[in-house]
Amino acid sequence: MPVEFLGIAATNDGSETTARSGAAFDKEYTIRLARAHEEHGWDRVLFAYASGAPDPAPAAAYLASKLDSLQILLAHRPNVSYPTFAAKTFATLDQISDGRLTVHFITGGNDHEQQREGDTLGKDGRYARTREYIQLVKKIWTTTEPFDHEGEHYRFRDFVADVFPVQQPGPGVSFGGSSPAAYAAGGAEADVYCLWGEPLARTAEQIEAVKAAAAAAGRTDVPRIQVAFRPIIAPTEELAWEKAHRTVGAIRARREQGLPRHHRGGAPENTGSQRLLAIAEQGERYDRALWTPTAAATGGAGNSNALVGTPETVAQALLDYYDLGVDILSARGYALLDDAIDFGRYVIPIVREEVAKRDAERAAGAERSLAAVRG
């Protein structure tokens, strides 16, 4: 099966290790970083969402108008707009990008962060709302006659859009989470299910949970699986590990200086972060190259487990996940621009070559089996 690579579409050069050097929305840097991804073998980039941060939708439209082939994954929280408005926004952006859009729906795993924009709904209620929201967005994308809706969270009358996506029946739907409620919602509605990088055995368990949820929802297909990591690469293993320890030191120093706020301290509320911290407490190194101190240093914040080693080591580690059924590999370094270039130059080609070999071997095996049956 084909493999895809997802990078980050940051609007400034700040990270967990370095304060940004300019404005929160730096137009020149946004395009420079995106162009580095496009020129070095990446398939798409993620515009993330956070309260108070630059709005990702117009930033994505700006990027789409400047670049020709890089695809866009747009993060969106259902609490910030009505589904009728959002469906039009996404359709317009799909038009601007000539069909390069996928939408990542974020339910929200932290009450404090949600409340910053007026969302007081509890976690289980948020998942139910997200599911209804996605269903409505999909319907709006494909319905040419006015319709009414009377649901648990949304009600409207006589709505029909006058702008539709290039992609039909619509842009891909991406979803993530590690709780039973997340599996149920994403298993039912998602084209892509997103996981944070965990040890291989735990990732395999999560993939099975997503498949079970899709089956329980009556689907005959299953979402594609995406897994996210923070690669730390260098020409030798020794240099990679030195770089990894420097990175953790920089994360800790940055937090002591006061990172731009995300949410209040204390134990994380979302299951995904709780899982990352539990894994870190049980050990620092797993499998071929997975390293957990970066996650521990951030308090399990988001995509934070690292893959450490030479490009060859990290590529082989990614192929281990591919062999589990993961076909979208998300990666983001700490020096955003330089790491995107290095990963694209030295890791992506190895993975693509090995995937092509695996696909060729599978095709040859299938041909031999078919010949045996015919013979």
C-alpha cells in the first residue's frame, strides 16, 4: 500500500526548544517551511489549532495559493463555529487548493483549553457533538436541496450551500484520540485515524480498537492509520543520542523560562497524554528507536515521543509501523525548517524505497498464487 508523510505547517519558527523569533503569523516563514516540505518529498502538512493562535483556515488558504502540490491537513474544533459555516469554509478552501484539503476534527481533550473559547461541554458530550458535526458537514458537502436538521447539538432550517468541494463526496475526514469514545466516533466517521507514537505492541492494540469500532458502526472498510513522532536524527548513533539529550535539556529549560501557555498544569485530562506519560514511566526506550523522555519533559503534550538514531535506524523504525498497517507517517522535528529538510533528504527516500520493495514482493506473491490456482 502507498505510504504518505505528514509534516507541520507552522506559522512561526518557535518550538518546544526555541522561542519564536518574530510574529505569531510570519507569512514569509510559513511559506518557506511549507516549500521545504514540498521540495523534499513530503505529501502534506498540518495546520494545527490552539486557542489564541493564528486561525489555521486563512493561513492554509494563503499557503494553498502559493504552492502547487503540497496537500493540507486543516485542524478544526467543532466548538468554534456552526457546521453550516464550517462546511462552506472547507468547501471554499478545497476550491482554492484544487482539491488538496483534508480536515482534522479535534474534539478537545482539556476542559480549560476548551473553556477559553466558551466551550463548557464535558468530554463525552464533546465527542457526541463532534460526531453530529462531522455528519452534518458531510451532508452539506453533497446536498443540493435545502434541508432542516433537528439534532442533539445543532438545529437549523432550510439550509443549502452554494459552494461545494472539488473532491467528491468531499475532503477526507481525519480524527484522533485514544479513549473508547474517540474510537467509537472516529471508527464510525473518519477516513484517517490519527494516533500518537507509542510502542509497537500498544499501537497494534489501538489499530485493532479502531477496526472494531468501524465494524461496530456497520462499516465494511476501515480508516487509514496515521502515527506521529518527533524524529531526532544524526549521521551516527552516538551523535543522534547526544542530540536527543540536548533536546530534552532544551525542552526543560524552555519550560522553566515559561513556554507560551497551552493549558493549566497538573495531570493531563486526555487519554492520549495519560498513555504517553504511563509509557514514559515504564521505560525510556522501546522497540528499535522509540524514546520517551521528550514526552515526559512536555507532560505528555501532544505528539511528543521521539524516534532517535541515524536516518537508516529511524527509517527502519517507521517501516516497523508500516508493517503494522500504518500508511501515514507524521513527523516533526524541533528545529522545524532544518529538520523537515533533513528528514526529507535522508529518511523519506529510504522508507519509500523499502515500501516499494514490499509492494512489489506482495504483488509478485499474489501473481504466483493466482497462477497456481489457474494451473
